[in-house]
Amino acid sequence: AQRVTQPEKLLSVFKGAPVELKCNYSYSGSPELFWYVQYSRQRLQLLLRHISRESIKGFTADLNKGETSFHLKKPFAQEEDSAMYYCALPTGGGNKLTFGTGTQLKVEL
Amino acid sequence: GAVVSQHPSRVICKSGTSVKIECRSLDFQATTMFWYRQFPKQSLMLMATSNEGSKATYEQGVEKDKFLINHASLTLSTLTVTSAHPEDSSFYICSAFSGTGTTQGQFFGPGTRLTVL
């Protein structure tokens, strides 16, 4: 079955520290993976997708097929990065997405 | 671009009544929209896929007679929670899929908080 796992419910880091939000997937074939972010009281929005290999707000994510991972990284956390982060995987055709359980990132001063 | 709106943002109703939630893609056409349910501090759970001009596709365990979905145009999908009960209280989120243009993917509405008394 196609599945996304985010093992950490909460990740607390200090401002300026590196951040790594973990995401592991189970998928047969070549997956297209996404990271979505939900800031407090705001809607869910796309942060980045692996096929575009872009860096948004300093975040990057590399698809590691050997480890079946798509971890989200940022070298220096900022206070405004505090949010809920979801890893997502297309499943079942028709552009459906399966979301991980999410990781709450808290950046402390 | 790729803005999705939902109406209402918040609704409180009595048990046994029906509630309609609208999802609109404001600046693009969406042949496919999705309806999710999100419980407090939990992930989004896909309820159904709304297809313009055809019947919605429901996920396993979601009652199609309880959660009626209509996708009458390329910019509007509605979710009607029929005979609502307190256990239906939740945060309902829609998304619209854009497969063309420079912005592609699922774009999410702000959500609707339903409270059933």
C-alpha cells in the first residue's frame, strides 16, 4: 500500500539551528512527493515538490530512493518557520494525495 | 493565482439538520476537487473526490448518502452534510486540482469549521 510516514509529531529547535523534518514513504514505482505547510490559522499550502528541485523559504528536500525518504531540511531555522508540516504522496490515480500525520515544528528563540 | 475559497468559514447547526459547504476555485477551472476532514491536531483525511459532471468517488468508510457532493461547474463543488450529528463536527477542507499553467497541483481552501449541537 502507498503510505507516508512522519515519525515525529513535534520537533522543537532553537532559532538558527538546523532543521530536518523526516518523511518516509512506501510506493511502488517512481514517486512524486510534496511538502505542504500550514501556518497557524492559515490554509494548507504547497511548500515544495521534489520534481522541481527548488528551494522555498530556505527549505530543500531530496528524494532518497534507497532509503525511501524525502526529508525536509533547512540549515538555519527562523521563528516564522513554526508551523505544521505535512509530507504527501500521490495515490490511487486521479491526482489524489495521501498525507502523512504531520510534524509540528516549533522554533524557539 | 490558484486561489480556492470556501463558504461558510464557520457554521453551527442543530442535530438533524443539513449543512451545505461550498468550495470555489476563483481564478482557474478545476475538473477535480477533493474534500478532506481534519480532526484537531491530526492529519487530513480524504473523504471523496469530486469530479465535474459526474458522480463523486468516495473513500472507504465514507457514507455517500450522508456526505453529498455535487460538482456542477468547473469552479464549484459543494459538500452537504445531511442529518448532521455531533460526531460530524469537524474541520472540512476542500482542494482544487489545477493541471495546467505555471501553477500545478492541489490548492486548498481555508476550511470550514462545522459544529453540530
